[in-house]
Amino acid sequence: MNLASDIHELPPILEINLVLTIVFFVFTLLLISLILYLRVHKNIANRRKEKLDLLLIDFINNYLFNEEFNKVKEMAVFKKRQLKTSLDKRVAISQILVFAENLKGESSAVIQEIFLGLGLYHFLISDLKKNAWFKKAKALFVFYQLNIKIPMSLVEPSINSSRNELRQQAFLYLLHSSTENPLGFLDKINTPLTLWEQIYIKNALKSYKGNTPDFSRWIDHKFPSVAIFCMKMIADYDQFEHIPLLLKLLNHENPEIRQQAILSLRDMEISETLEVLLEVLIDNFPNENIVLKQEILKTIGKIGLEKHLQAVAPFINKEDGILKVELQRLDRYFNPKSSKIENTNYTNNLQSDTINMSHGT
């Protein structure tokens, strides 16, 4: 009996339905087979990982603490028998990172020795040469955590990656591998620093063991985000010698840079420059946007006097609700017994409103 000829003898509608049913059935079988294969493969991989984790823990503990352990011989045997696939090597790297996180001093140097002896250095170097950004990011993370030097030619291309995760890992590696110029990569970036990148760099600098960089070097960077970050760091690291530079930036054409100059100078709070700072802020107040006017009022509240508040009060319009609230708050701060400041414009506006309401009635 010829199945194909029998199908062709069916009415067209039934023929199409039958063919589609067979195709759907075949695809269903293939899908189920794939799911079962992946499940079995995952289970096998998990069992292998669990077994290899135990073997690695035993091997590393013996390598670290067993004086009778033949390191050279056992290293070669373990590498040959246990690290046969990429999965095996990645499991080994993860376990080594766990030990590295918990061991310091001489033991951390031994962890590096194990990492190199198992051939994991060249395995990750090959990842850095591939196109997969996540493999590059993981490799840089491992090299950074284990404090292992690698060719700069393999790191520097990543500082301008389109993937923020890879850029961050490249920044961290370059920062911690440097002994003299931890932020030198800022000269080579071709995209602005994101807020998260600034946070990563700031936190990484806390554990940097070399000399604190001179952050003023990047004040004139082509990207305002870099200049703003360095202005924050000038305040955080109390680089008081750069206060004159910050004072000049109060008149910068970029409002974001002017704002950060205010914030940094306010945080540094150097008495010798307070009067100069307040004088410039008061002069600039009428022409600033609302955000900067708010920062100026906050600065007056922190380091200024009532006379400084009175100097800017006439330039606050009744439409600027946020500024009026801040003005009244500061007035109460400087004059606890008074409910409002003697502000000519503000009083006139209230009188004008009252007259208009009377005429309306």
C-alpha cells in the first residue's frame, strides 16, 4: 500500500490537514527529544560539577596544608584527569576564586600558583581574544581578583566596549594593576562615564594601595562626566590645593560642572575661601537655573549668613515655589523668632495678590 498515493487521493482539504498534522507531530517529537536531552545533559553537568567541586576542595586543601603532598606530580595528574573540558576548567576557576576570597598573604600567592599550574591562565587568555563580551568580562574579573598580570593589549580595547559590564571590569583591572597612574585609562575613553562606572571606580580607589592620583588632571576632560567625577574626588580626598581651580569652575559654561563645583566647595568648607565662594554665588544667582539656585541657597544655609540670604532674596520670584519654600526655611533658620524675611519683592507680590483679589470681589 503506497501511503503517498493514498494521501494524494484524499480531498485537498483533508490532504493539507493530514500533512500539517504529520509535520506538527514530527516537530513535537523533536521538541520533546530536545527538552529531554537538555535535561539529561544538565543533570549530568550538575553531577559532574558537584563531584569536581569536592575533588578541587580536597586537592587545594592538600596543596595548601599537606606537607607530604607531591605538588608537582599531583598537579599534573589532576590537570590531566579532571580538567578535560571547558566546563571543568570554569568550575575549577570558580572554586579557586572562593579560596582566593577567603585567603590572604602567602596563601593567596599559593592560590595563584595553583591557578597557573592548572593551565587556567591560558584558558582565560583565549577568552579575552574571543568576541563574546561576557567571557571577556569574566576573564578580567578573575585576573583582577587573583592579581595576575596580563598584556595591556588585551585589556585596553575593552575600556571602550559598547557593553557597560565589560567596560567596568576593564576599568577595575587597569586601576588595580597600576602602581603609579590608576586612572590613566580616563585619557583613552571615547564615551562618557556612567553613574555606575563612577561608583565602581570610586569604590575601587578605596582599596588602591598606591599614591592617590591628582584628580585635577582630568578637570578639563572632553567629557563633562569625567570632569564631574574628578571634582567629586577632589572633595572626597581633601585635595585642598585645587580649591582655586574649583572656584574658577563656578563660572564654567556647563551648568552641570558649575553645580558640581558648588557641591565640592561646599563639602570642603575651607574658611579662607568661604567669602569668595559666597560672593561669586551671589553674583551668579540671578542668571542661574532653578537647580543651581537651590544649590546656592543650600550653600548659604550651610556656610553663609543672613546677609547672604538677603542678598539673593530679591531675585526669587513668586512663581518659583520651590525656591520660596527654601527661602522661608532659611529665614526661620537665621531668625528663629521671625516667620518671614524682609524681602521687598516677596512682600510686594503678596500685596499685589491681595489687591487683585479685592478688585475681583
